[in-house]
Amino acid sequence: MVEPRVAKVAVDMPLPHLDRPFDYAIPDELVSEVVPGCRVKVRFAGRQRDGYVLNVVTASDADRELSPLLKVVSSEVVLLPEIAAVVRDVADHYAGTFADVVRLAVPPRHGMTETADPASYPQPQVPSADAVVLPEYPHGASLIRALGTDVAPRAAPCLAPVARHVGDWIAALIEAAAATLAGGRGVLLLVPDTSDLARLESRCIEAFGRGSFVTLTAEKGPAARYRAFLAASRGQVRLVLGTRAAAFAPVADLGLIAMFDDGDDSWAEPRAPYPHARVVAALRASRQRCGLLYIGYARSTETQAMVDRGWLIPMELPARARREACPVVRATDDGTALAGRDPAAHSRLPHEVFTAIRAGLASGPVLVQVPRAGYLAGLACGRCRTVARCAACGHPLAGERGDRGAAPVCRVCGVRPEWRCAECGSNELRAPRVGLVRTAEELGRAFPQTPVVQSSGDHRVAEVGADPALVLATPGVEPIADGGYAAAVLLDAELLLARADLRAGEEALRRWLAAVALVRGASDDGSVVVAGPASARAIQALVRLDPAGFAERELGDRVQAGFPPVTRLISLEGGLQVVEDAARAIHAETGAVPLGPVPVADDEVRALLRTPLGAGRALVAAAKAVQVRRTAHKEDGSLRVRVDPAVL
């Protein structure tokens, strides 16, 4: 038998033209230490480089003498074969390199943690009680049964937004995890941020026992994060909880990936090649043949596209059951009735708002959601408030921050149109702004005997009691109320809808539904009032509590407009000449439709290219080829490539 003496190594070199494994000879003294997945040191281009051993073989097909491995940093297997395959898939999907993606998948080594005695992790105590949340939904009971087998179901449960068991997303995740663990397979539960993770962790301790799982998040210190990573890679735990940083967690015999609120923008990785955790989860589920759940109160257009293709099973309550379970939602854009001290406040707080607050305070706390200050304001008609859109591509127009008379500009195609409202013919534009503190002052004067609680990104309040109180919060940081809120008011809906963002309606509905989910059901007199244009599609969907229908119609609009997720989009950023040359090369290769370039920073521009989804692989390959050519020839100027960027 021939002893393996060649290591195929992924070298830490993020240059596109070197994005492949390289063969290295294994010296005699290192033969016993080199294993697939371990970290090594190699010499590359005259310098020592880090790398991972992908495989060990008996011979090389290289036509040169092989350089030897310099050192085995550690024989610890940190890059499992299935994770290496997913890393390659993600790199190819986003026109990136293996080296860039593997940095996201494997945390930096912590030597003392690695050599310390392994901690003890008890097996999860799988709850014996029957599931009560998911079986309430169509296909829910079948889903629970399938997760206990090797069927690997894929579904998109759209939960009822209500502070009752039927809308308990944590219970839904735990039920899916329990069914999978009972079947002997591993589970990965992903949530958008650390506050959600803390709530999930607390409930998982109750359900599965303390110490039976680990949490993976970038906020952990180096030692704690690496310790949790090793527990998963060594197979010591079968349940891993985490945020975006855990999307690549090496869970042994993975049976389920469940992701909460995939529309949250925190799922998008800010480092090259900018992968989205939703896509990473889908690629892993396909590669590792495991179950996949996208659970939330809203449904993103990307998830809806997978539903339309039959890749995901939709799950939501029938309309009648939703109305019976959830709070009653009403819309009002009546501009009557604030004590007329301030014209801006006069239009923002109509009579129905005060009526809802007064009624809610009689039985408990009332939530008032105020849009976060600092959004890049889109422009709207100053007369009828219709969102101003580019006549060339249909994207919402933007302008100078707070400038009522700013010249409109499209951030996608760069057009600076002579705009006129298609609804009323006015050419007056407005960019509304509001603030949490000012609203708190107004409501505090209107309800002087009521405690006022403020929660924002700078000062987050986790929970409030059941006593009457006015709780003002910006989207995403609403406190949890003991027993649910008696009522909720969603202010300035127009501001969220007028953002210069293709996803403005989708994002607004997602944030509103998250607030509605904190309110008691209709049987407990729970109610919600949204202050905004009642004719807006997102508000109509909110009143009907129909996020799936909204996502379906939004996807149809994207089909007509030619925007993601029904098309593949590439963003090119850099100097003007660099971007124009790259755009021409990609257009010549694929026929991709160019948009722009538009200025994005000092001496830099951005251009977009799009193709139908079916030609997406060719577009990504062409973008990668341009990068390979530029780095191989050492061409001047930097070029940043993003696939399906969040710039719309």
C-alpha cells in the first residue's frame, strides 16, 4: 500500500487567479500529523502562508517538484470536508474566493483553548410533550414527523403575529429542533441578533437542559467563540445556536437549519464576498441534505421566490384563523386632532391614535413604534405623498437629507429626472423626518399621569411589566411586555414607505408585523392602529395580516421590473475607468444590461449589471473572470464585485 505523501492545501491567498488548491509534499516527520481539515504553514511566492489541508493523496499531477509543508500548526480538524464543500459553493455563488469565505467559516485559532481539557456537554433532554405551535399550521404535523426522519423537509412557516402560543417563534424553533434531535441528527438554529439569541438560549435551557448546546456569535471573546466552535466540530454537541457568524457551524450529522426572520438586514455579511446567511443556509441544506426552515412573521421576496419554484413548502394559517387569533389592525391617515401646537405633529397623530392609546391604557401597556432617525429619506410628492420613482427604472428617487427642494436622483441608474407626480401632477417634493424623543414629549403631555418608557438602539429596554405605560420604541428594539401589549400604534408609516429602497414596502411590513406580534389577540381586545396612507399596499397587507400575499405580489412586480430575486445582479465599484472597462467586458460576455455608473464616494463610482436568473451563473463567472484577469495582470486600480448587493 502506497503511503499518502501529498497534501492538497487551500492557501490563504484571496487573489482570484490563485483560487485553487496547491499540492505540497509531506515531509517524513509530519506524515503522522497531517490530516484533512488541519491548519498548516506553507511557502508561497517566497513567503510563509497559512493554509488548510483539504485532502491527502498518494501522488500529484503537478509537473514540478513539490515544495514541502513547513509546519503543521495543529492536527485539530477545524475544516470538515462538508464545510469545505459549502465554502466552495458560497465562494462560487458570490464570485468570491475560498480564502475569503473560509475566514467566515472558521474562527481564528486560540491555542490555550484548543489544548485545554475538553469540557463536558450533556446530551439534550428532548421534551416529551407534544408540539403545540407548528401543528396549528397546515402541514405542521407532517413537518414535525418528517424532521424525525431522513426526509429533510424544506418549509417557510409564516407565523401569526400575536402574543399567544400560535405566534411564539421560539417555541416553533424548539419544537422543530426537538423533533430533529429525537431522530438522532444535529440542529443549527439561527437568529438575527444577540437579543434574540439571549431569549432563545434561555428557552433552550428550559427545554433541553443547561450545557447541552453551545452558542456561536461574533460578539463572544476569542476563547469562548473558539471553545464553542470546537465543541461542534468535535461532535460534542448536537445543537448549536447562533447569529450570522454561526451559519457555517460544523454541526455533526446536520439534520436541520432553522432561521428566524431571514429578511433582517443583519444577515448580510459586510465582508467580501458579502454572502447572505439565507443563501448560505440554502446551499448547506442542498449540499448536506438536511431540513431547512425560514420562520418569521413576514416573508421576504427571496423566500417567496423559492416557494414559487416549489423548493420550499409555504405554511401559514388560513385567513379566518389569522383574524381570530391576531389583534385587530386598523389604518388611519386622518389628519384631525392633535392640540394644534405643531403642524408636523398635527399630521402625525390623528384622533384614532389617541383613542387607541386611551383604550389600551385601561388594561395594560401600549406600544408606540416610531421610525428610527437616520434613514436615508426617499422623496415623495409634497401634495399627495406618492413615492417619487425614477421614470427610467422605477426605483425610488432620493435627494439631499432633509432638503424640501432637493434635485431628485436615482441611486441605481444615475438619472436626474425633471420629476412630476404621476398621480396629481405636482412637482413639489418632500423628505419627511421624525424623532422618538419629540414623540415622547408630545404623548407625555397628552397623557401626563402615565409612565413613559423609551427604547432605542442607544438605550435598549428588554422587558416591561403588565401595568399601564406608554412604551415608545424604534423598530427592532421593542421591549417584550408581560402578557402582551394591550394595544400598539405604528406611527409615520409614510416615512418607512418613502425610503429610497426597492425593499421599502417589504421592510416596513416586516417591522410592523414584528410589533404586532407583541400585542394580545383579538379575543383579549388587542388592537393595532397604523398611521399612514391606507391605500398603500404594505398597509393593506398589514390590515389583512397577509404577508404571504404581499410577498407574492411584490415578487410579481420584481418580475415586471427586472429586479432581484428574479434577476441576477452584479455591482462593480471602483474608479470610473476600472468600472467602465469591467462592465464592458462582462456585457460583451453575457449581454447583461448595465445600469449607471453613479458616484458613490470620492473618485469612485458604481455600476450594476443584471441578467435573467437563468443566466446568473454565466454573469457570476464573467465577473470572476474579470477579477482573475485583473489580478493576474496586476492591472491598476481596485475593483470590488458584489453579487446580489443590498444597494437597491
